[in-house]
Amino acid sequence: MDTALARSLHRVVEPLHAWVYLTPESKAVYADAGLKGQWMGYFASRSAAMGAVRPAVVEAAFFGFAPALVRRAIPDAWTLSTPERVVQARLELVDQGLRRLLGDLVDAPELKEAAALARAAADAADCAGRPLAAAHQALADTGLPHVDLWQAITVLREHRGDGHLAALLTAGLDGREALLTVAAIKPSYRDFVHNLRGWTAEELAESTQRLRERGLVDADGDGTPACQELRARIEDDTDRLALQPYRVLGQERSERLRDALAPLAERIRNG
């Protein structure tokens, strides 16, 4: 099975998962669960499947976020709420959000087929060494096809994400350096790195200097050919590591899953 299939599946899985972090319903739903603020909602909801873990565990699992940003939310979230309550709140949010975003597609036979295929792939995922994927794989189904679809693709998304961290570590990049190497070859990504991951200007400058010494960025912070080659290798490794559940699912059913998810992802992109 070609690793290109893993990348094409990622292109439809990611939008079907990631909308949950920006949806307008999140503020009220997480506030009802006892959480305070956008970042507490993000860190608590994404890590809740692992239980009431310490900040260091969230920092390790999420990798690219500054510890100071994580510690503004964790462990306080677990004094205001519980992981079980937050998991349930997240599923309520998914139910509300997908009904709004997908409209009539929520009840479409194609969605039910996609949910069954995604669940088969998620159940087949080998989550050894992949803590976020394992935590979400252990969650029970809800009986609502659109919510269960979201849960299954979340397993697949976090399975790929955990593998991506392994690829970054193999390439000798820490969380800051990983972000900066992307920004070095994608200038549009720079505001995101500098403003939304919590790192200070001094911390980013220190990491940029290390990358410069490795020949990965030039004096202006732009990526060198070596940086482009390294990032391409990381993405290839990530695709290879993400392929396992689809290999178990099989070529034909994996392609059918991709094709069934595509109109749902397109509806969300346009929503």
C-alpha cells in the first residue's frame, strides 16, 4: 500500500476533526462543564481521555506548546471539572457542531458508511507508544453515527499525530524547532508560531539560532534547502507511520473511506 494514501486520508480526516477547536459552540459547552477560557477548554478537552494527568504529561503529548501556556490551564481544569465530565462535554459539542456544519448529511447513508469504515480503521490502529491515540481509542461509542465518526477519525488523527512526534524526534527537532522549521519554509505560518503557541520571543530566538547553526535556516530565518529536505523527510516518515490502520483496513476500503469523508470535509471547509 502506497504511503500517498495515508496523506490523502489525512487531508480529509484533519478538517473533520479540527473544527472542534474553533467552533462557536465551544465556549458555552465547556463553561457548562466548569472550564474557564479558550485555552483551558482546548487543553482539557483534548487531554481528558487520558484522565487527570499532570501538566508535564500534556506538555509531552502536545509537544509544540510552551509549558507556561499549558500550565495556565492544567491542572486547574481538574479542580474545576473532571475528565469524565469534559469528555462528555466534548461529545455534546461534536453533536451540536456537526449538526450545524453538516446539516442533512448527518443522516445520510454515506455518513453511516464512513462511520463504520472509520471505526474499523480506528479499532485496527496499533496505539503502542501513541498515548493520545490510545486514550481516544478506549472511549466508548455513543450510538450517534456522526459523533462516532468524529471519535473514530480522532483516533486516526491522533495516531498520525503521535507518529509525527516520533518523526520529529528522529529528525532531532524539539517542539519549538519543529514549529520554526515549518515557518521557515511557509512564511504564512509565522504569525501562528509567534502568537499562538505561547513561546516567548527570547525562546524562539534561541531556537532559531540553533537551527542556524545546523544550517537549516539562514540569517533572515528562511529555510535552507537542507530544511526543505528535512521537512519533506519528516512528512514522508509521518505518512509511513500513519499507514498501519489503513493497511489492516485494506486498499479498497481505505479508498472508500477517503471518498466517503471527502464531501463531509468539503462541507465543513465551506461551513
